[in-house]
Amino acid sequence: MKTNRKFKDSVFTSLFSDPDLLRELYCALENVYLSPETPVSINTLENVLYMDLCNDISFEIGDKLVVLIEHQSTINPNMALRLFLYISKILEKITRGRALYSDRKISIPRPEFFVLYNGKEPFPDNKTLKLSDLFRKPEDLGLPEPLYPMLELEVKVINITEGKNIEIQNRCSKLSEYSKFIALIHKYLEEYGDLEDATKEAINYCHRHDILVEFLEKHGSGVLGMILTEWNTEDAIAFAREEGIERGREETREQVFQLMERGFSIDEIKQQLTKTTNSGNQ
């Protein structure tokens, strides 16, 4: 099956873009109860360069603005900085047209940031990344050390791989089913060595065992297309990074999408990335 750029969403974002499921997921992560009448307003930004995959969901719930990302590759240590840039764009969007320079105080929702890790490499159940961890240590000017940084952003990284954070997954059945689905793909990929075959087998298993059945039936072959597009794109970009291809990540992703549209296989895409870089260095 040829992967296609039309699959801009990941399985994660397609599944949890349902407001009711998103509310349930948020309650599971924070271990709180919110009434089913609590509104959820999704305001995910499109075509933003700061996030490198279409697997982020931004939404307002109550008085909170939540940015939620599912991440399967190695957790980037710069995630707090990337989210800082991202949230500035969202705040710009939701405050547009309001009198920022008036003498009236503007009320904005309280931001919260979650990264749900779902990769193969070992990772703690929970970890917090801070923007201040990236700050350079200032030269000593004889000033007292502040008790806290004047600018901070914290990201809660939660491991949602199968068997991790059982309490959270028990509170959100669809999250547990999703984690099982991804784990099945990893399992069958090791067995078959082919992503398409592995995904098809995982989908068949889910149908037989009542896992994400409603979602899989609703999206049909689109689920396969989403997985192939997301995983192959990530694989090609990881290859580019390993080969020292220094082109910008978003530029690399754009080229990968274009090659996919033209029917290139993942191996052909890797060859093309190398060829383009070599010709540019001559």
C-alpha cells in the first residue's frame, strides 16, 4: 500500500479528537472527575513548524489549556522549549482581537503540558522536563541567586506503553486499548519484518479481541495509511539524522511526504535523501 500525505493525522489524534474521549483521557491523567457536561474545545494548530509530527492535540477544558502529545521515538530533551514556542502561538490565536495593550487584565486559561511516551526504548513511568533545565548558568554578577526562574514551563512525560502506569490506563479504557494496539504492531513487526503486514495483523487481532473495534471500523483502511505514513516518515527522518543530514527537520519531513505521494518506498526515500544531500555538498 502506498502511503499518502492525506493521512495528516495519527491514529492517536484521530482517536482522541472525540471530545468525550479527550475528557476521559484528561481525567485519567490527572486522576480527577469532571462532569460529562464539562465542555472540551479543541484548538490544535495546523501547519506549525514547532511540532514535528501531527500527533499533538491542543484543547481547552474548564479553565485549562492543555497540550497533549503522543510520542513514540526517543523523548527530545528540548521538548519544553518546543512546547514553549508552540503555546505562544496558541495563546496568540485565542487572544487575537483582544486589547492586549489596554489597562484591563486579560484572563487566559492555565496551560498544562503532557507527553505520552509510547516507544520501544525503556523509559521511566513518569518524568518532568523543565524549560529552566535548558538555561545557561549566568555569570556571577554578585547578585543573589533567585529562588525560582522568572520563566518556566514544565512538561509531564507519562509512559503509556503496555504494562506501564496501569492505574492511568485502567481509568481510560481507550488509552489502554490504544497502547495494546501499538504494542501489537511492534510485536508483529519484529516477527514479520514488514510494517504493512504487522499493522494488518495487529488490526485483525484487535477485531478478534474487541480492541478499538468501533474506531477501526469507522476509519477502515485509513488506519493502515495513518500508521504507514507516521512510522515511515519517522523512520526516514531518524535515518537522515543518523546519516548526518543537517537539513531542517520540517524540510526533511516535507520532502519525505512528497516522495511518498510519488510512490517511493521507504528504502528509496532514504536513498533519495542521501543523494540530495550529497549533491548539495558538492
